[in-house]
Amino acid sequence: MYLIFDDVQDVARYTARQLYRVMARRPRAVLGLATGGTMEPVYAELLALLAQQPLELSGLSTFNLDEYVGLSPCHSQSYAYYMDQHLFRHLPLAAGQARVPNGIAADLAAESSGYSGAIAAAGGLDLQLLGVGSNGHIGFNEPGTPFDAGTHVVELSEQTRHDNARFFDAGEVVPCRAITMGLRDILQARELLFVATGRSKAPIMEAIHGSAPSEQIPATAIKTHARSCIVLDAAAAERLP
Ligand code: F6R
């Protein structure tokens, strides 16, 4: 299902309301979260909603999609830091309620399998929030990733490192590797909420729309899910028929 809104703010308001709905519906809700520029206005809207109508959050669990390998949670470009800045520090969450893969784990293979296991132990994801890279990645599942992969370490593509360089200071090097939930983890969520905004996402949205599910465009995996919703602003949707 596609929902197309006029602008980014309307997309953010709708997406935040969906997250709030899941959090309100179940005291032990489990959310899969994403980072990136697309999600910044979403978390701002979610915080505004929670300020207006607070929820009891002591049973909430969250799992982020991904993290750069080698960046500690204190690094300003780590996704743990991003989540802390944009959401977690503003909520009354206890240690362990909000998880981001540990990009500095000594044993990344154990961190990966433990992460998929922790999602399952929490009862599975009620809703997974997704953004999309210009090459069609979701999480950091780059083109060619099998749909049945669990959480794993990936080599980031040149395209992704180039796209994400905008967040790093001049002279800082974008990490080459990341740890990401796999497409299997994502597809096991009970609901998927896929969000893309801005003209730069129009070509990949056209490609996703026109393609059958294919490992070459990882985002097409969401077409195999029974409850997925694609939320776009007019700019991201401009090449859709
Ligand atoms: C981030 C993530 C990525 C981003 C994607 C789009 O946790 O999983 O797949 O959603 O790279 O990033 P932005 O929103 O910065 O265009």
C-alpha cells in the first residue's frame, strides 16, 4: 500500500502517529527503529505526541536496524549517538530497553546472532520502521543480500559510503563495515512502515515500484510482506506512474 503526502512534515506526522499507535496498543510493544535524515522529523513528531499524551513506556523494547562497525556509542556519527540525541534521552527508558547493535563488540559474529536472538526473545517486532538508501538498501542490507539473512556484518558499498559522507566532518572517514539486522529479521516483523522523502529518492522509488522482489534491490523484499505500507512525500513519488 502506498500513502503519498504533500510534504515531509505530513509524512513525519503520519509515521509518528503509527509508532505511537503501536506503543499505545500493547504495554510490551517491540519497535524496530531506523536512523538517517528521513527519520529526524519523525522522532521530533513522536516526541511532540508523547509530550501531549504521555504513555507508560516501562514495557517498551526497541531494536535499531544497524550500526557502523568501529564506532563507539559516544562517537557523534554512531547510530547509538543519533538515537540518544533524537529520541532515547528524551524518554524515560531503563538500560536495556532500547538496543542498537554494538559496533565495537569484540566478537561481531556473536553480537549478530545474539541480536537476532534478542529480538525473538522479546516476542518479535510489532512494527519495523524503514528508510531506503539510493541503491535500495534497507537497514544496511546492500544489493545482493539474500532475503533469508539474519543480523550480520556487511561491507558498505561505495554508493552508501558516499551518500552518508554528508553526516561526517571533513577529513573523517566513513566506516567500511556495519552490523545490520538482516532481511529475514526485517521480514519477520508483524508490520513494516517504509518511509522515503525528497527528490533524491525518486529514482530508487521508481525502480522499487517497477521491480519484482529481487536481491539486487533489497527494498523490494517488502513486497513479499503481507502488512507493509510505503509512505512518501510528493517529491519521492514524482516518478511513480
Ligand atoms: C539507517 C538505515 C538506512 C537508512 C537509509 C536512508 O538506520 O537503516 O537504511 O534508512 O540509508 O538514509 P537517509 O534517511 O539518511 O536518506
